[in-house]
Amino acid sequence: MELLLFLLLAAIPDASSLSTERAFTGLVGGSVSVPCHYDMKYRDHVKYWCKGYQWTYCDILKQTDSPYRDSDKISISDDRTGGVFIVTMRRLDKEDTDWYWCAIKLGGTKEADQHFYLYLTVTEGTPGLTVTSNSITGSEGGSASVSCQYAQLYTEHVKYWCRGREWASCETLVRTDTPQTGGEKVSISDDNGKFPRFFTVTVRRLEKKDAGWYWCAIQKAGANERILLYLTVTDATTIKTTIHTKQQTWTQNTSSIPPNNIPGNATGSVIQRPESTTRFPPAQEDSPASMVWTVWAFLRWLLCATLCISLALLKYR
């Protein structure tokens, strides 16, 4: 009996090793992204997306080791640092409404793989909340912004920004109904008087610890509108520019001469020209032809001088 109980428990997948929300909703013609969170011990394993009510017979639609094309309806990306792989389904239609599985290959039979089920519902209508991309990137010390577009019916609703990969436990960082001074690390603004309507969230003075999962959200009766996004913080980049100058040339704007060629003087400005990379060939030594010509000229001069002296001597005899 104890052996039978042990075998039954061993056959049940460890839910804490792989998880996501149980229900997702998409609109016809739109897209939906599903974040599947996994234990870091599976970071080097192949992840995949499976469709079907029964796990044993579900159809594998996409794997992390399969090639990606921009035209694909389904894409899958694996963030091995954050311990999450994201499945995105595009060009949704009503036939996409079904049961799906986040899954991780463990080797051996499919039945032994880690898996977690969810249900996707695709409906017709206007999206209540959308973003251009579920991924945001910024560098250390800089800032990152995301614009969340919402439907007109939410013009007067409170919008907010929440941090945490699990919606039920995410931490609200800023709301549109909270006063802001302008110097906050995280700010939110709502362009509710314009069309299309956006609220924009900006995270400043980025640090590595700011990387993680966030939610654009709208407060409303019932279930709040929300979209999950991931912020990546890259290393700070330093650009060094060195200009070597060989000479300074003054360009006069008036007839006055600037004192000491000071750059930025009101009467003119200094133009610094980069050192030329052109290399002129060294002066060449005299060629044999020029040497012969020089000797011939000297001999002619010597002959003329000799004739003149001879004539002078003959005259005085």
C-alpha cells in the first residue's frame, strides 16, 4: 500500500516547478502572450507549447529548439536568467480557443515531462488594453518607458503599474490618481484627452535589480484589465571619442581679430580640424639623368672660361 502511494505521488508533476495563470483571453485578429515560469534547475532544458484537452494526446505546436520565422503564428522565447519562457500567439481566431500546456522536456517519454495546463478564450471585440511589445529594455543609469493603449470606455478609469510575475501578488508602484512631483523613480501619465489613448510609464535611474516582470493595468469592476511585460536592464555603455588636431584655423565672423584665438568668442569660433591621414612620399634623391645634366653644364662653363682666358693671353702678347 505504501509503495502504491509513493508511485502515485511520484507521477504527479511538481506544480511549483512550472506555473502560469490558469486562464487567458485574446481578441480575434490580435495576439496573446503567456509567461510560463519554471524552476532554475530546468534552465537548460527544451521548453514547448502543447494544445489539447488531454496531456497525453496534446499536439506540440512549438519548441524552444525549433527555428523561428517572423511569419510564424506562434513563437516561443526562453529567458534563462529570469526562469521564464514566453509563448506568443498571433493572428488569433475563434478556433484558437482551447486548452494549452506549458511544458518542459525531461528526457524519456512525454508523460514524464513537466507540464501545466491553462485555457485560452478568443472573443470578438475591441481590445481593452494593448502594448506594441511585451519586452522593454533599458541600460543601467538610464530610463525605460512603455506606452499602454486602452479603449475609450476606460478614459476615466484609474491606470496603474504593478511589479511581480504573479498577478495576484504583484506590488502596485504608481497610479494615475496619486500625486507626482516629477522626481520619482517611476512615473505614470495618462493622455486621456487624445486619440488613440495611452498611459505611459517611465522607470528612471535604472539598476540591475529593476529587471523583472511588470503589469500595465486598469482598475475596473470585476477583473482588472492587465498586460504582462518584462523589463531587461543591460550594462551601462560608455562611448569615448578622441579627436587629434594638428592645427587650428580661425574663421572670422566680423572684421575684428579675436584675442588669443579663444574658442566660443563672440567675434568668431575656432574650427578644429582632425589630423590628416594622408601621407606624402619622402623627397626622392637625384636621378642619374639629372646628375649627367649637372656634369654637362659644369663642363660647358669650364670650357667657356678656358677660352676666355686663352683669348685674353693672346691679346697681350
